[in-house]
Amino acid sequence: MRTQRISVTHAATKMIEELKKEHGPLVFNQSGGCCDGSAPMCYEKDDFYVPSRNVKLGEVCGCEFFISAEQFEYFEHSHITLDCKDNFSGSNSFSLETALEKQFVSISRIFTAVEYENLAE
């Protein structure tokens, strides 16, 4: 089995399925800072233009997950797990789940040597 760059927790799966019922097809982009901090952002698929330089890490629950080329340099050797938690920060965000007082988060770890050798393209 090929190593995937991204996986998803049960809590995030539950939130994604809820958002898909309300908004239709979704897309994720790992934000690199600025206005949205450095959290994974969830958008309606038709509301987000994916820059041509962005790298597709994979899919979660049938939704594409992208990261900027610059950020990918930092995450190239890392596996990312998409999780969802209660949003206690009260911060404003463009990501869909914040309207439900939730927040997607990325948890990263370095691939093992075997995982890295078996990375899916």
C-alpha cells in the first residue's frame, strides 16, 4: 500500500460530511498565515480558486486538499492529519466550519524512512 500524505480523523470526517450536506462539494487549502493564520481552510469548491503553483497533498472525504508550493517545502517530509476541534478562540475566519464554532487543525509528523520510500505520487 502506498503512503498517503494526508489522513483525516473521525471528528474531521463528521464535520466535513455535515458541511458537504449544507454547502455541496468542498476544497481545502492549508493556509500559510496572514489573515487566516496557519490553519487548514475549508471552502465551497466553486468559491476557491486554487493557485496553479499549489500542490495537491491528496483528498479527505472526497475533497481535494492543497498547500502552497512554498509551504510544501516545509511539509515535504511530513504526514498531515486533518482534525477538527471546538473553536474557543472566537477568531473570525473564512473557513466554513467556524460558523459552527469548530476549527479544522493540521497535525504533522515526519514520515518514517519506509513511509517516505512508499509515498504515493
